[in-house]
Amino acid sequence: MIQFFKDSVREMRHVVWPTKDETKKYFTVVVILLVLFWFYIFISSTIFTNVIFFLKDFINN
């Protein structure tokens, strides 16, 4: 177990961490993609719901 932690610390020294500007850029991209994905899911769900209700009304009448 101790060897595992030693190896982990050694590997962490090799990691290249992103800069502050890179982090801001990636964060912005992720937020934009999340909003776009939310919008897509919202529109798809709304259309699907309306189609289902239309079919329900159509079949019942």
C-alpha cells in the first residue's frame, strides 16, 4: 500500500496541469455544450410529448 502511494506521488509529478487560461477556455466550452445539449433535449422532449398527446387525442376521437 505504501508503494502504491509512492508511485502515485511520483506519477503526479509528471502530470502537465492546464494553465489558468486553458482552464477558463475548457470550462466555457463545457458550459456551452451543456446548454446546447439541454436545449436539444428540451426541444426533443417537447416535440415527442406533443406527438404522443396528438396521437392519444386522435385515437380517442
